[in-house]
Amino acid sequence: AAFFALAFFHTWKLVLDPDGTTYRRFILNEIHYDLSDIPVDVLSLTTTPKLTVTATLVGRSGSNDTVAVDDLILTQNEP
């Protein structure tokens, strides 16, 4: 928890496998997490394909927790 108190903004990056069936890695600032064995949730829809991103903050009793999202970075064809 002390890690997050050092800065107001943090860089998050989620990388998917090129075929879109598994996650590849998650990067939080300079820390890399291997997610290569986690499948991506895929829904069969008849509408135009889209990407949905959700950030959920779970507050603590008696605290006014907040989260600030500065940027969302989306890349494709990343090695």
C-alpha cells in the first residue's frame, strides 16, 4: 500500500496475445506481471466489435477512497 502513496498517477498497461485469446502481461509502472495463462473473456455479439475497459474501486469503511484515470493507452501488434 505504501507503494501507491508515493505518486498520484501510475502507469498501467495490459497486453493481449495477438490472436486475442489470452492476456500476455500487465505492467504497473516498472513492475511486469506474466498473465500468459489467463484467457480473455470473449462474448459473441451481433453488433460491431468493441473493447470495454472497467476500473472498479472498492472503498473502505470510514474512508473517502478515490481513483484518478489520466490516460488509457491501447496498442496493437506489440511483440
